[in-house]
Amino acid sequence: PGSAFGEFLDVKRCVSVASGTDALKLALEAAGIGAGDEVITQANTFVATTLAINAVGASVVLVDVDPETLMIDTKQVEEAITPKTKPIIPVHLYGLSANMDAIMDIAKRHNLIVLEDASQAHGTRFNGKRVGTFGDLAGFSFYPGKNLGAFGDGGAIVTNNDTFADDLLFRRNWGSRVKYHHEIKGFNSRLDTVQAAVLQVKLKYLDRWNARRREIADLYTRLLSE
């Protein structure tokens, strides 16, 4: 489903992997993040976001969320930047988007990488554009509980950067470009074909299912407020 999901998002490259956690870890590695670097993310994210940062040897810098949106507080992001800061990881939670205009402005002014954690936001739009397509890279999870879930674990990294995408294909396959030749300490993280087949079918219905979820949520909001 790599190309199908990429077309759905309108993004150039999509690299499927074994889980959303792997997606974040491998994306950080492809961006050159490691020991001595600081990564800014939000305090209410799932633990996988911070464990991926730990896995590459970088330091987690947590900032609070905007009490109105429950998404990352962009003012606090800018205050947390130090000379060691390399990427920002905004997390799109509950089908809602972080303020990507503000985040991309901060990243541009401070020359920082943006890695979107879109594991809870398949199909979500910010100002008409699907999340996962604003930053340098984005990680998605296809865990069965997601609104686009496989029958088992799965994940993907999307990017418009060919260099990142080619590096990710290399890293997810034991660091091998040629069979039995391993140039780096890579990782075994591939989406199996059964999960790919399931996702290929379910992707066709995602926009419809998301719309139905919004209808039900609106109904609950209206009835519980009466």
C-alpha cells in the first residue's frame, strides 16, 4: 500500500514498515538524529514517540499542550529550542491536527527538521491539506485500533525527500542494498503482504469512515449538551 497511501496523502514517497514506532525511529535515523541531539515533542503523546527518540540516543524535550486544542503549544516549542535542538515532533492526536503553519514557521526560522507523528490522524486535514505532508517526514501507525488499521501491526513513513526515502528503504532492510552485503547496522522492519492487502482494501473507505465518525461525534456532542 506504499504508493496507494502516498497517492491518498498526495506525497511523493511512502515507505512501509512493521509498526508506527519503527516509523518514527527509522525516520529519526534517516534525518541524522542521534546522541547529543534534543528532540522537542508534546507531553500528552503516547510513549512510542519518546521511546523512538530514546532508541536513537537523542534526548526528549517535552512541552505542554494548548489547553484549548490539546495539541502542542507552539509558543512553548519556540521557548524550548536550544543549540542542541534538531527536530520538532508535533503529534496529531484524536484525529485533530497540530498548528502546522506555526510549527513550519518556527522550523524554518531555526533551521529544524519537522517529523510529524500522524499515528492517530490518517486522513486528517489542516487548512485543506492532509497531515503528514507538511514536515520533512511523517510517521503513521496501522495498528488495528487506528482508523486505518491492519489485522496486525504495521506502519509507514512518508516524505517528499528522495534522499530520506532511499535511506529508509536501505535502513529497514538490515542496512542492505545488495543481498548479504550490509553496509550499516540496519533494521528488519517490513510490512508483511497480508497486512498490505488488508490496508489496500480499507484505504478505499477511509474518507467515508472518517466522515461517519465525525457525524457520530457531533451527535454525541449535541445530545450530551442538551
